[in-house]
Amino acid sequence: MTSLPLAAILLSLAPVAWAGTNPPGAGASPARGNSAAKSAAKPAAGQSAQSDAKLEAAIRAKFAQSKIGADKFTVHVQGGVATIEGHTDVIQHKGTATRMAKTAGAAAVNNHVQISDAAKAKAAGNLESGRRRVQVKRGDPRTEQKPSR
């Protein structure tokens, strides 16, 4: 029978000592830290409505402090999932609203923001002009020259 070297035994016990009070396999590993354990924990039934209200207030506060606050989006949170509704004339505000809700702590976001037709047309026009600029080489003229007679 072979015996394990003392270093191998100590290395096998190191993760248990590193984890602190958490027993092995009980959640967060030392590499993840405590934030993974906190996000995995689900609130009790009574606390869910309270935390949803706090999350909704946090999202509304983020909207009020930003440039998209003028669009007056409505926010509802249920079970950690934020639902955003409203209308905007700036196409980028839809994505910004989703990112802001997630950074406020929403587990998921249902974005039902409607983008105006004028904003869609402006974005399509910008895309076309951007494509054209990319296709033109440095030495070439930017506009086609009409042949002279």
C-alpha cells in the first residue's frame, strides 16, 4: 500500500479551508466569491413584493437621471423580471433602457418599447450613408463624376 505525500494531503484539504464557513458543495466556490451565492438565493414569498418594489424604484431612478428620462417609459417588476413599455424617437434608447434595468438588478428584462417610424427611417438612412463611406477608397472621389461632353 502506498501512502500519499503530506503535500498532496494538504492540497486536497486547502479548498475546504479556503471556503471558510461554507461546507463543500454548498454554493459559492472561492473563485466566484459571495456574489454568486447572493444572486442564486431566492427571496422568501413575503420579501418578493418588497424587493420588486425596490427594484422598480431603482430602475425609475436610473431613467430619471439619464437622457432617456424624457421618453417617460413605464416600468413594472414582478418576480425580479422588469417589463419596460413606452415610445421613443431615438432608436438607441430601447437598448439603453434594457441595460439600465439589468444594471439596477433585474434578473431579466421584457422590453416592449416602441420605436417611432421617423427614428427607424433616420437609422436606415444613416446605415446607408455609412455603408457608402466604407466602400469608398481613400484616393477615389466621394461622389461619382459625370462624364463631361
